[in-house]
Amino acid sequence: MRYFGRMTTITTPLSKKLGLRYPIVAAPMFLISNKEMIVAAAEAGILGTMPSLNARTAEAFEADLAWIRSKTDRPFGINVTIGLTAPERLARDVELCLEYKVPVLLTSYGNPTEITKQAHAHGTTVFHDVIHLRHAKKAEAAGVDGVIAVSQGAGGHAGLIIPYVLVPYLKEQLSVPIIAAGCISGGAQVAAALALGAEHAYIGTRFIASQECGAVDRYKAMVVDATHEDVVYTDAVSGIHANFLKESIPEATTADRSPAAAKRWKDIWSAGQGVSLIKDVQPIAVIVDNIVREFHDATARLRQ
Ligand SMILES: Cc1cc2nc3c(=O)[nH]c(=O)nc-3n(C[C@H](O)[C@H](O)[C@H](O)COP(=O)(O)O)c2cc1C
């Protein structure tokens, strides 16, 4: 199949609600996502995001929001890591998101009830990260607009349930939309996620290997060179199970549950099993175009 010009839009009810060309989120990554990635993703027709904590201070975060607002009028999202953020900083970051009319808040590591109430009063959409049904039910009861189903093999903190089960199971059990996260590196996997009942694909690791990403070149190269065999699932880095590139973990690493352990994410590099399918560092616009082309190729193959 060949494409000329802008590629055909892919829509789901959720992508229409958010005003996106494609039902894809460039997922928030601690120390990795930045304002440049948000703008490039927004201009490519997907939802760019970053954790508010990627700005060192609330003042720096506000400057980032103002910069993003000056560069694009397309939707974007901000991740607030509830249990991992000092309460004052959390409150200020949420306040800033509402003041700057950030269209989507992504909540993780905690109870999203209060933030969801505040967000809804300002017309902001909220998605919450989950790895199993119990947390998904709590998030639904908290009133969130969708749950992010983080499957086995995902970059960052990941669960143990494979997406073939997690996505359709949560869809069956909940009435809010499901966003599929974990190991999605290409368009065939986006098609698979939508076929399983998800309304968005949530993609992290693929975007580490993007030109706009500020990760050091060696990290990007490791993502390109690695396969799933180079990824280890361990709680020895920060006390919570997550996937890391084996080569970046020093021998002496032991489980450390202190907040200081979070700093280790700078030197010990997280990535998901989707690394096996990542071959190049490319601009976000090219990554998105390739994913969309692969999506259309995959769905065309199903109709042959
Ligand atoms: C380096 C890295 C850092 C991450 N940091 C966060 C974070 O701060 N907050 C969050 O909600 N998710 C975080 N995640 C998880 C991603 O948002 C997303 O769920 C995950 O990357 C999807 O799986 P994939 O990497 O296999 O595409 C992180 C993932 C990676 C790879």
C-alpha cells in the first residue's frame, strides 16, 4: 500500500473527544520526556505528554507550560505522580495545569479522586495508570475518564499481565475507556491494541529513540541495539518492579526503597521489551508517520 501526503486519520471515540489525528499517546517518562517532545508529538497529531517533575521546580514547570502553549494549540497531557511527589509541589503542579488549561492529566502512583474532581471542574480529562483490576476499579470509582492498562514488558513500572488478557479483561470489567500501554513500538501493535478493545495506544520506549528526546546518545543507542533479552524486570533499583536495560545496571545494585532511589533512574536506564522492534533514532514526526503506515498495512492485510 502506498500513501501520498498526509496519512489517513485513525479515530476512536476517545481520540475524537480529545481532537487527535491518531489515537496514540507519547507516554510520560521520568527524566526523559520534555517540552520539545510534547510539541513535536502534538504537531504530528498524537498526544504528547511529560511528568510535571521533569521540570526541577514548579517555576520551571510553569515556564515549560507557557512555552508549550506558545508553540502549539493542539492537545497535550501532563503526568502527575501522586505518591512520588511532595504534596506542596503536587498541589502547585495541578493548579498550574488547570491554570494553563492542560487538556489531559495523567495520574499515577496514588489515589486520583481529589485531582479528578478538580480537573473535571475545569473540563480537563483524567486518565489513571493501572496494572491490574483492583486499582482499575478504584480509579473508575474515583471518576477518571479512562484507565491506562500497563501490561507486562512495559517500560518503567510494569505489571505482570500480558496485554492479550489485560486489555480485553479490563474492558469487560469497566465502563470507562481503556488505553493500552506496554511494548507497543509499531503500527501493527497499535492495530492489535485497538482490536483488543483499547481506544488509545500509550507508547513510551519507542520515543526514547527520538531525535527530540534529551536522553544521552548511549541510552538511545542501547534502546536501538537491545532486544527483549536485554531487559530485566526487577525491584532492585527503586523498590517497585520496573523494566530496565540490563547493561545499565551495576552489579552491586540492591533494593533501596528510599526516595533517593528515584535518582537512580538517571544512571540506570528503563526500557520495555518493545526495544526488540526499535531500529533507529528518528524525529517524532517520522516515527508517527511510520506507525500510521504500518497500522494501515496491518489492517489491510487482515482484509486480504
Ligand atoms: C524511562 C521511563 C520512565 C517512565 N516514567 C514514568 C513516569 O514518570 N510516570 C508514569 O506514569 N509512567 C512512566 N513510565 C511509563 C510510561 O509512561 C508508559 O506506561 C510505558 O513506557 C509504556 O510501555 P513501553 O515503554 O513499553 O511503550 C516510564 C517509562 C519509561 C521507559
